[in-house]
Amino acid sequence: MRRLDFGPGKMRPVRQVLDRRFASSPDEAVVWLRDAYSAHYFDSWGEWIDLSCDPKSRSLVLVQVLLVELDLMKDTDIFSKLGRGKMKSAVEENGSHYLDQTFQKIKAGLN
């Protein structure tokens, strides 16, 4: 079970079965995270993180991708249609916050 922060005072438990995969080489590390099951809120959840380094230029490149598919975005009732824009902006804002937190953890691990 994970706890996701959907905004100030909106922490919610999410029951998920996650599949994590990791691959690395001397100059690259890749992590895939995909849900096999989510109890509610999401139809699907996926993350991809790629960290690669170039020893010649002494630089690192980090690519993060977050995929979230919400059940509620597909509902066709009037209340879901009216709230769709707010839901979309909340997912985008909280998704950015989630990716920023992940970036900070990766950055801390590199130091």
C-alpha cells in the first residue's frame, strides 16, 4: 500500500501491486515501475526513470516519465464532465510534485 499526496490535507492510501524492473550498465541505469493492480483511483500507473552519464563531458542526464490513467476522467455523467478540467490540472500539478520528490531522492543518493 502506498500513500499518495493528492494535495494539502488530501493524503490517501492507494492499494497497488507494483512490478519494478531495474537495468544498469557502467554509464546508465533504468527503472520501470508499472502497476499490475490498483484498488481504486487509477486504471493504470506507470513510471520510467533513466539516468545516464557521459564521462567525457562529466554530465548526467535524468529522464522521468509518469503515466496516470484515472477512472474518473472517463466517466460520462454530468458531474464528471464538469469536474474533468479540475481533475486534469490536479493530476498534472501533483504529478509534477511527485516527480520533483523522486528527483530529490535521486539527487540525494548521488551525493
